[in-house]
Amino acid sequence: MTGKPKLIEPRTLKGFRDYPPALMIPREEVLQTARSVYRAHGFAPMDTPALEYAEILTGKGGEESDRLIYRFRDQGDRDVALRFDLTVPFARFAALHIPKLGTPFKRYAMGPVWRGENTSHGRYREFWQCDFDTIGTTANAADIEVALVIHELLVTLGLERFEIRINNRLILNGLLEEAGLVHQSVAVLRALDKLPKVGMEAVLEEMAGHGIPPQTARLVLEWASAKGETDEILDRLARAFPTNQTLNEGIRRLRELFLVVNTCGLPMERFRLDLAIARGLDYYTGTIYETFLLDLVGIGSICSGGRYDNLAGVFTQQKLPGVGASLGVDRLLTALEELDQVGKKETPAQILVTQFDSGSLGHYYRIASLLRKDGFSVEVFPEARKIGQQLQYAEKKGHRLAVIAGPEELSVGGWKLKNLFKRTECQFGEGELAQAAKRELDS
């Protein structure tokens, strides 16, 4: 006799997780909000495959990035890898399609990316990014727009206490020129990027490990840690290095960015110059951005990016400078959960039509269809259980309203509408039900 097959333990890989409705509903709401903001600024949707030839992805974000790539040989013995971000595949896409699309080309893309890194709070090995980019122009207006879009995106998501920290790689590059560290720029910038997490002494120690003299390292770190008003810091830099063209171009571009933000009437306290921001990926060349929630700074940046003028140069001889940013959807949702700003809904339906009598199923589906035509999301309970059980189901799932009708109500064309939050109930004729539901949902 053959025994029962051995059960497989249902489990997920470390660094990966399932997304039940309570997590997927707010995620979809975030993505829909981002989509509407991006489209409002003229960014067009596009996407690229999750899997690329390994040579497309490797060597673009630096050695540390390469070590995190999921890379393997497929059934055709090709060297392939899962994308670790959405920017490098976009550079490949642009090199392939830009002759038809023209420049400047503004795009947005949303999807999962994979990095084989140590997991931490709000950070997984599979996570979603939500990018917007402009490629084909070096105009500072494109960099400025990135800052404006990040701000609008977070405000539209209902966030108020956040800070967009901004720097420019040209300033950092100019400081490295002054310190004679251009040939060690990758090591210096990677160490500098860790400054907020590990502190100055740990960064100095790491730089010393790369053979950088302490006095030279301190020069860079002192400027990176500069405090004060934006204009004051930029003025000090300009006075200290008046002939450094690289550094002064970075200053010029940042001055214009902060001027435009101020002219637009946006709260200036949400935009801060931070010369310590370096961004870990090697491909950044100009303005860089990191965004923090002030009530949960420790979770890290929830929206980051920058200018990358040379990334597409490995795919085409055409100059395709770009700039953009990426909303870290999973990290943002983790933060919102911790701040108790995520609803606990397990259904997208606003209304539950209860089933009082199975013989009247057609009427229940008919009223649900009429309510959907009026723009409501509506679920019909599949069984004629006790009304109390159905209402408990509705409250657990997060329905706002319940529609109830037994034989007596149906005989006169009446429907009871119960507000599950207020615990109130009224009866309406069929023609009044949609308006009544709208009033309850708006109240």
C-alpha cells in the first residue's frame, strides 16, 4: 500500500516574504499614488525584463553591488542575472530604443528588484522600486524637477514630516581633487556614505585602511559635516576653493535648485543641503537625493536617486545623460506600519451585500452590480449565514458599509444600509441607495 505523500513544509526563503491583502492593499495604493504623480509631470510608463545578460548589470554599481547580484547560468548556458535596480536596465533600454523615442525621454517604472544582501529592518532581498527618470539632457531643470516630484509624491501620500537631503557629486569630486584623492574616489565616497550610520571615527578608520592619510581624510570629512544654512555653506565652499571649476559647477547647480524650490513656495525646511551624502552606487555624477521620515530616520532613506551622465555610455556612443529617483516601496510601507499610518483593510471592497435568503441571490447580485456602476467596490457574501456572522466578516475585512435585505424588504423594494463604523442603520428605496452610500462614505 502506498502511504500518504510527505508534506512539504510551507516556508519562504530568508529575505523574502509573502504579501497578504493587508500588505498588498496599501502597497497598491502607494503605487497608484506614485503613478498619478509621475504621469502628472509627463513621465511615461515603461518596463524591462527581470532577467538580463549578466554583462548588462555587472560593473555598473561597483564591486559591492556586483557581489549582491543574483547571477546564474540558464538552461541555454547563458550568463544571466536578476536586475538589482531599475536604473541600469533603463540605461540599456534607452541605448536600444532612444533613436525612436527621442530626447529628452521621461519615464516611470515600477517592479521588483533583487539583491543578495543581509536583511535588516525594512530591507529584504526582493523588494519593489518605483522609479522616475529623465534621460537625454544635462539641464539642471531636470535635476530640480526630481526634487519637486519627490516632495509632491510624499505630500500626496499623506506624509508631512520628512526631509529631502540633497548634495552634488561635483562638490565631492572637487573636494577629492583638492585633497589629491581622485584616484581613490570610489573608496572615499563609499566610506563617506556610511558617515551617518557609523560616525566620523569609523569612517576615518576605513579610509586609513585604504592608505588615506588622517589629515587628508579629515579635510574631506570636515566639509562633509559642515553645518549651517544652505547659502552660508555654499558661500564658504566657494570662498575656500574659488578656482576649482568642478566644485563650483556643483555649487551653481545646487544654488539654482534651492532657489527654484523657494520660488515655488515649498516649505524650505523639507529641503536640506547635506554634503555627507555620497550614494553608494558608482554611476552617480551630479545631484544626489536621499529622503528621510523625521519620525523614523533610522529606517533609512525612503526615496533616493541622482544624476548619472555616463551610465548609458557602456551601451551606446550616443550621449545619454540621465537623472531620476526611486521610491523604496517596501521600506516606506514598513515605516508606515511602524508609525501606525497603514490601514488594516483586508479587502478593497467598500460595501458588503449580505445574503439573507439564498432564494433571492439574483437580487443581491443585481443590487451589487448597480452599486458598482455608481463607482463603488462591492462584495456579495456567498452564503446565507446568520446576519451577525456576515457582519463580523465585514468588520474583520474592513468593509465600511453593509447592505441588508430580507423577504420583507425585497417585497417593497427597500434595502437597509448599515454603517459598520458608526453602528447606524437606515432603510432606503433602491433608487436612493447609491446616494445614501456616498453620504455615509464621505462622512
